[in-house]
Amino acid sequence: MAKPAEAPLAPRHFLRFSDFSHAEYEHIFERTRWIKAQFKGYKRYWPLQDRTLAMIFEKQSTRTRLSFEAGMHQLGGTAIYLNTRDTQLGRGEPVEDAAQVISRMVDMVMIRTFEQEIIERFAEHSRVPVINGLSNEYHPCQTLADIYTLIEHRGAMRGKTVAWIGDSNNVCNTWLQAAAIFDFKVRVSTPPGYEVEPERIGPDVRRHFEAFSDPMEAARGADLVTTDVWTSMGFEAENEERKRDFEDWQVDADMMRVAKKGALFMHCLPAHRGEEVASEVIDGPQSIVWEEAENRLHTQKALMEFLILGRVKARQPVRGKADGKH
Ligand code: CP
Ligand code: NVA
């Protein structure tokens, strides 16, 4: 008699920053460092040969699409871009059915969509790992790159202070989740009516989070000042109202001056100069936005390696800063 097919092991997903432990992030960052050094040194590393990533986009993207697509190619695999408008998902095929089908054809799925609930429903019915490439509520891949970038520049996160100025959006919620895992503080300043929604961040985050009505107070003494657009994708109808409400929440040189001496500035991009950030800051010496954007590639390669292959041991230690490429 034929042996009944065994149920596949439940895959790991990356849907919220709180899905991984501190030890798992330490591993991913160690692998990022090594994978980045291979890339900079033009060394081939193809652990995901014959593996396929499906990328489902319901919102626009430059960085996320490119970093996943290029990253998958650089790991020896293939990435397939799907836009919901051009698939049956855009014509009402249930997310659960799409998950069953898509996850039988590829090894991993990345989704950028509106409600987080859509990604969670997809993951629940997927046989392969699912990565959140941004939802209205969270953007874990961005925070993965942001934390790695800050560690590269300033060392361990423990005890650091991050000032978040502006909208308490998907990126802000994810910073807050990261604060509990890496043991740092996030000082958030939003205009009235745009405050952090506590149910998005989880109870263990509260002691890592402080709210300020005055953005200058939030920035005072911070190691990092960071912000994002006043109007996120999907909220365009509120654009004019938001421009008025957020007028005093621009990160400018005065704000950087009250931060810690040598404080850094980050922005997930795309940015609107003259709105959430002044050109003098984003294009100034304290800004590390280009390194931050580049690290999307390296951290996500390590993330994909981890989700498909588990804990891979470093092949060789990385000493000092890798040179070569770029
Ligand atoms: N930061 C970020 O996710 O950029 P994209 O919208 O271009 O992917
Ligand atoms: N908060 C922004 C991030 C874009 C990468 C948005 O959701 O549009």
C-alpha cells in the first residue's frame, strides 16, 4: 500500500518584525555581512539555484521589487513579478485559493498589499515561506535593513534612542516592534489625530516607546532621527489635509541640531524634500539614506537564505570593510 503523503512542515514566514527572535536576527545580520562581502568582491554565491520567488505587488515599488528580484538572481534563483491587476487576484480569486496554487509552483512568496490581514490569510494557506513586502500596517523588510544599517554605523542597538517624526505608519509600527526585540527606545512625535495605534505594536513594546507632541522634544538627544512620507500609499485621498496637519513635522537642520552630536538621519524612501524632510538634512552629512537603501538588497538576501535553507554557517569570516564593487 502506498504510504500516505506526509503533510509538509509548516514553513516560517516573515510577516511582522516580531516573527523572529533576537538570536535569529543576529544570525541573519551575520549572514548579511558575509553575503554583502561576497557581492562587493564579485564572488559568486548561488545557494538558491533552481529556487523561485513569486513577488505579488498590489502597490507600486522601486526598492522592494528591485532588491528582491536582483537579490534572488544573485543567489542563483529566479524571481517572478506579478501585479495583482494582471492576475486573477485582481478579479476576485480568493486569497486562500491563490495561496494554495502559487505556493505549489514556487519556493517562496513576497507580497506587497493593503491590509496586513491579506498577507496573513495568504500565509496561512501557503506551503512555502511568505514575506511581507509592505502592508498598511507593517514594513518588516525595511526595518530589517534599517537596523542593520544603524548597527553598521553605530554598533549594537541596545540602549539607543531613535526619534520617529511624522506619521505613525507601517514603518513606524515596525520600528516599534523592533525596539522590544533589540532593546532600544523609540520616541515618536505625530500631529494630533495621527498617534500610534497601541494594538499594532503589542504590549511588550510599550516600555520601549514614548510619545511626544513636540517633534523637537522627540528628537532631543536621539542617536537616529528618522521619518517617512506624510501620505502613505493607499491614503492619497487625505494628501491635502495631511500636508496641513503635518506642516510642523519636518525634519530640518534645527531638529538635527538638538539630536545627539553625530546623530544620523534615515528615511525608507521615496522622500518628499520640503515636506517630511528638508533637503539640507537628507542630502547632508548626517544622512545615510543611500546605504540604508542598498542594505535592502543584502539583508533580504540573508532573509531569503534563512527562510529557505535555515541556519547556514558562515563560509569564512569577513574582516574589515569589504571593498571592490561600488
Ligand atoms: N522603501 C521602499 O519600500 O521603497 P519602494 O516603495 O520603492 O519599494
Ligand atoms: N509608508 C510608506 C512607505 C513606502 C515605502 C507607504 O506605505 O507608502
